[in-house]
Amino acid sequence: MGLILHKTKSLCPICLKRIDASYESKGDEVWFRKECKEHGFYEVLFWKGVENFQEKRNLHAPQPPKKPMMDANQGCPYDCGLCKNHKQATCCVLFEVTSACDLGCPICFASAKEDENPISMEKIKSWYEMLMERGGPFNIQLSGGEPTTRDDLDEIIRMGKRMGFTFFQLNTNGIRIGTDREYLRRLKAAGLNTVFLQYDSPHSQAVVKLRGRDVIKEKEGAIRNCKEVGLSVVLVPTLMRDCNEEHIGEVLDFAVTNMPTVKGVHFQPMSYFGRYEEEPDARAHISLPELLNRIQEQTGGKAKAEDFSFGRAEHPLCSINADYIIKNDVWEVVRKADQSCCCSSDVAREAVANKWSIEEDVKKELGKSFDLDALDQFLEERQNHTLAISAMAFQDVWTVDLERLERCYINIVSEEGKLVPFCAYNLTAQNGTSLYRGKETPCKALKSITGGPIRIGGLELTDRGAQICGIKEGMRILDIGCGSGESVEFLRKSYGALAEGIDTAVEMIVSGKKRTPDLPIEVGSLESILVKEKKYDVIFMECTLSHMEDTKEVLKSVNALLKEKGKLVLTDVYSRINSPIQDQIKSAGFCIQEFEDHTALLRDLTIKLILKYGSLEEFAAKECKECKKCSLCEFMKVEKPGYYLLVAEKEGV
């Protein structure tokens, strides 16, 4: 590899730990390279044109958020909210008003579901209130899932209008608005400004690959209905390697044919998160320079690469944009006054709103200070002959650059009412584990009953196990499968133990670190602990062993981690008819000191769940569908289930 062009920080695609990264040259290519000490080396082709890369990555002076919500405890990207170290104020905010969807795209970054309870109006109101407190109003993007699965979407817009928000964009697949014109009229009457319409290609084969079925007719119907009711449309193609990258020119031709209803095309090169869980090829990402070259080639030079500006409010490597006046098949680029200077998030917010709004909306704002005759001529040109072309290179776990992430000005409101940069919120590890999406309160149903730990008995059995072991101050404790670290925190505070924890679930560790930033818990496995060659006085495995595949080998590894006469504390679900657990413990080199049946705790919890949900089946259907990280997900499968506490002492193997 050639010269290091720039050093930065990124994340490991496996464990989501922050690691060193760099942009390095190879001929005229720029590669993004990083290495995790535990999981290895990764690289992807990021850019074509070393000189161009060096020029474009020059950073503008940022406009920090006016009122950040979070302290910067762990550093980017673990403190999103926004944190005090975030460098760019918010421009656009996505409201994911539902996770339901009527399409089910194979590449969905939101992993939308067929049916899901929508976000309540009360919670949405609290989001609006929070945004005003944090420097609003901002531009609002109504998203999901598919937001048009909600019949009350017009009421969400009206509520926002009453609370001072002026610009509303609908992110949609177009299926409902393509067939239900009256629904679209209601949205327009409520104050909807523009429609961001998913439109990948005019070719069925590509659409089916990206969306699961051919929905081209629905897209065309959506454009016709938007024209009828007076709403502008921006086409939003997701570009995927070896799928629709050769259709860029045809999409632009389609946009021109449907002007002035279609006001722009916003390309989004494929990012590998959400449902996409395979490691992409190192050359799979379509870079912005490559996209510019394809635009130039496929438009026959009508749109040229040099016409485009790079991001001026967000990080310059994140986006491109150009505006064209198109008459009689002649494309004339609209030159910006100064493409090198920074533009603030506030200016960007107003520019986006004006660009995508219909003529009468803009006239109300600009007519206050412009000569009306000149304004009418300007608006006629803008309304009927201007096409905006832009693109956003969203980051995934393979390309995430924390320097870029800190300058993100497109945010999502999390379920907890915090602002999280779009790319951080959607970021997923290679196995699909999310950093933020849906992970704010893991296993919240069980947490609400136990007071914290996602297991039967909560900290009561942790305390009982500690008493049996005679834990004293300074003893070294390991909690395998520590979840969000409640037991680790309890053992440190109540016993003065040097307790630490590991868990393979990234979202659990992130949740615990948010609660207690300096808590010694980390993403890891038994193998990652074994290589450190540490020895422990006591190892806790609470509701962990039953989830592991090779129990015999796991117990042998645990034995190897313990000091001489070290103790093992297990709590878990078991069958009171034919459980092999005690024999497995003995064969792994342990002497059982205590075995207690705590099925009464299981019974008490079951009663509470039935009273709250009506039945265990209803609980499982509502709360366990996506979780599957606690003993509650297992005990319903066990014949005559029980719950035990076991303490054993190491004898040797």
C-alpha cells in the first residue's frame, strides 16, 4: 500500500469497538484501512483520485449544536444524543413514526416489519417539544418503516405545524400514495411540502432485486397523483453494484420527462447495514467520484463531474449536489457563488426547504423582500425548468469514519427521545447487531419487572451466590454474559470486588456503558478472555449457559479461567424431569457445593407476565420476537421448567 493520506478513527465490523483507521493511496485509488486487534484487518476502496481526495476532504469550520443533550463520556459514537463533542448542528430530523411496512425490501436499513404498533401521538409530541428545546425548528422527514401505513399521518403533520415546524418531507415507497389520491390530498392539506419517492430503476429485474417485487407501476402512479394534488417529488434511487449502476442516465431522463412535478434526483449508493449481513467485497461500495463519472457518461456530458459541489454544511466527503436549468434538452448548470465556503446547518435547512417546496410556498417567504415581478420570473424558471441532482454517501460499519460522523447534520429521533446521527443510528455489525436502532432499552419488558437485570430473580440470586462463595473485597470476579452489567456494578459496590464482565451482545454493553460509563464491561467471548491468561476467584454465569452450544467445552474453558479452588456460580432454566446440568458440572472438573431450586421465582414472574399481557404467548409475541437474549425466551420451551442456583468449586480437569 502507498502513502497514508489521513489518519482517523473507525469501528470494528465485528465488535463495534473504536479502532485506528487511515486513508491510504494505491496508485490513483484511495483505500480505507483499519485493524482490530481481536478480529483482524479490513479495507475497502473508498475513492478514485488521490489529488481530488486531498482537495475535497479539507474541512470547513463547523457550526456546533446549539443545545447538546449528552456529555461526552466514552467518545464518538457511544454518546449520541447529541453529545457536547458533536461538531455540526442539526438540519434535518427523521421521525420513524412506525416500523411497519407494506413492501419488505431485502436491503432495508431499518429492518422494517410487516406489522408493528405505531409510535403514539403523545411520544411524537414529546419529540417535537424536545427538538424545539434543542434549537428547532428543523426540517422534518416522516419515515419508517413505511410512514403511509399510518392513517393519521396528516395529524402528525398538523401537530408539527402548530408547534412551529414549517417543512415536512415524506420518505415513501409510493405504494399507498400511488393508489390513494384522497389520502395524499389530506397530507397536502395538512402541510406536507414534498415527497421523497424511492425510485431505483425503470427496469423490473433491478427493482425486484432491491425491493423484492416489481413496484414500478406504483411509483408512476405516485408521481401522477403528486402532480394532481400539487406536491413536488424527488426520486431517490439506491445504487447497488452489478444491479442498477448502469441505469443512472435512464433515471435522470425519467426525471426530466416528469418535470416540473419531479424536482430532483437524490442518489444513495448502497450502504451495507440493516438486513444485509454479509461482508461486502472490498470494491462493492460505489464512491462519489465514480458516481460523478457515471452521471457524466450516461448523460452524454450534459451533466459534468466538475459541475458538482461537495458537502458544505456536512462533511465534504459525504455528499455532492448540482442544479441544472433544462430547456429543449439543453442542460445549463446553475453556478454557486462560492463553492468552497462553509454553509451553516440553518442555511442548509432553509435551502433544502426552498428547493423542494412548491411555488406558492416559496413565494410566501421570498415575496416579503423581493420585487414581485422579478420573483415571478425567477420562480417560473425554478418551478418548471430546474432539476437538482444530489447524492449522499451514507456510512456503514466498513466505511464509518468518526471524523465524518461528528459532522453529520441528519439526525434520527430515537425511541428515548434523543438525537442520533443517521449513520450511527443505522450502523450494524456484520452479524446484524445494531449500535443504536431498537437497542436503547434491551429486554425492557423484563427490566421493568426485575428492576434491571434481564433474568429471573434479578440481583437477588446474584447476592445469594456471592454469599455462598464468601466474596470479599479485592477478589477478582468475571461475569460471563454480563448483559448491561448490573451484576458487575452490584458486586463492585456491595462487596468491593474487582468485578468485570463480557458479553457478545454489543447493544447490551452499549446500554450498560450509557448508564455507567466507567463500568468494566466489554464486548467479548470466552476465547477473548482465555487469550489474556487472567485467573479469577469467582466466575458468574447467570442465564448464560443454556444459550451456549457446546456446554461441555464451555465449562472446561471456565474451569481453566479459575484460580485453584475458584468458584463457579450458575443460575439458569432447567427441566425438573431430566436435566443433565449437575453431571455436566462434575465432568468438567467441578465439585458441586450448593444446588438450590428457585422455581418459585420463575412462577412469580410468570404470574406477573400473565397479569400484564394476558398470557405467556402474548408476551412472547409482543416482546420476545426480536430479543431472544434472556432466560424468558427459553423457559417456555422446557418440559416442566424450573430455575436453579448452583455453586461449584474447581477441582481440576
